[in-house]
Amino acid sequence: MQREILESRKKAEKKSRRCMFENCQNKAIKSHVFQKNGILREISKKEHLIQPLPSDPFQYDKKGLFDFKRIGINDVYTFLGFCKEHDNKIFEPIESESNLKFENINQQALFSYRGLCQEIRRKEISIEWLNDIIKVCPIQRVHYMQSTINGFHHGIQNLSFYKLELEKAIQTNDFSSFHFLTTKIPKIDLCISVPLNIETPNQVLEIPYTTSFLNIFPKNDNTYVIGGYHKKTPCIWTKNFLTKVRISKKGKIFKELSDLITLRLEFWAMSPQLFKKIEQKDIEEYKLLFTKNVHNHNLYLKTDLNLFKNMCK
């Protein structure tokens, strides 16, 4: 069973994909979620960064669902997202060093759009390999796996609403349906670009349901936080998070970032220098907490763990 899982996942990950922009039929190339030659290279060490990736199924008991791996700059934090033409044309404003203006709403939307697309693509890949291995999995696991597949489909349907809305805004230069805010915080070599679904009290998961966009990345002497949401579905959690990182001191900000990657995310990257400062016992606790809460999207999730406490000394 484990061998089938491994082979199926590799097959889905390597499969050729089409460009994600507005029904384009061209072949997708490997797209970096953030600037390869700017944001990512600035915090790399010997052209490598650290990224959590799914563990080999043969090592789940030993390493957990995810393991930290050292990835080269050409492959780190990438996905098969857009054809060469759209990858260059659409994202030129946030790829050119001379054009970067992190409080510009067009650029805020572009960061969010690319992070949103990588999440849709990763869900598509997960559906494909789960549909493949469900045929050979033990009967007692079929219901759980089918439920997971259904959840991914529902998630894609929801994210597709926001994808179309962002594409329309980018093409028309009309961003009136969105709210974005950029905040500058103390530098930490952490890269995040994701859509988030945080459950609010009495929330009904009717599409579209509350989804926010969060981008966090270092540049020069600071780290920037770009958060936002569609005005039709404002996010309480995102509003509170952006307020806390704007008004809090360094230690509190880094604790919020630790909770974010431990409880809310599975796709992010950091510099080898930052990873080296995290204690091994905290890495192990992170893995346990992540596994325990992987399907928990509650508004009030918190931990006692601070992966970045040594950054605050």
C-alpha cells in the first residue's frame, strides 16, 4: 500500500499541466510563488532554502506527515502554474525590482492571485493521487479518503470563485471588490503566500465562503505582510491578525507567525539560517501539533509553541 501511495503521488506531481490563467490551453511551466532572483535568492544559502514537504509514506511513523528538506533555488516554493507567456506578462510588476511597491493594490492582488493558484493546483494533484490509491486502499480507509477527496473538490470550487474575481480585477484594474493592507514588520526569513479558510462561529460552508489572502516575505531590511479578502466575505481572523502584527512588539509578532505555520499552513519556506535557530524539540512538537490540527480551521486555535523564540533574544 505504501509503495502505491508513493508512486501515485510522484505520478500526479510530475504530470504535465495547463496554464491556470483564464482558460489558457498552453502548457504550464514551473512558477515560483515569490521572486526567484529577488525575494527567494536574498535569503538563500548556497542557492538553497528550507521547505516542509510530504514525507515518504514509508517514514510516516518516524517523521510524521511532513519533513523539512533543503531545496535548490530553481525548485523551491514552486508549482506548475502558468505558461511562460502569462508567467512573464501577468506578474511582471512583482518580478521587476524597480517596480516593487508593496502597498500598490495591483501588486497586492498579484501576490494573492499567485498564492491562490498554487493552492488550487496542489488540491488538484491531491485529488488525482487519492483517486488513484483509493482503488487499492484497505476497505476501512475508503470512507475517510473519499471524504478527503470531496473536501478538496469543495475547496477548489470555493477558491475558483476568488480566482475568477481576482482575474477580473487584474484585467480591468478595478479592485473595488477587494480590501488589502500591507504592514511592515521586523525581518524574518519566512515566505508564505496562501489563501486561508478560517471558520467563524455558526459559519455555513456555502460557496463562496470566507477566504482571506495572506502573503509574508522578507525584502531588504524588513518583512512585509500583505493581507486581504473579498469585501463580500470579510474575514474576522485576518482583520485581527493584521492588527496584531501592526501594533505588537517583535516577540509577539513572531509568536503569531509561529502559530500561523503550525496550525494553518502546509506550504511555506524559510532560509537555512532561520531553520538552524529552531530547536529540534520544537520541530518535533510542531510536527505533532500540525498533524493533530490538520483538519481544524477553528477561529481560536492557539499553541504554547514558539518556533521563533530564539529570534527574539
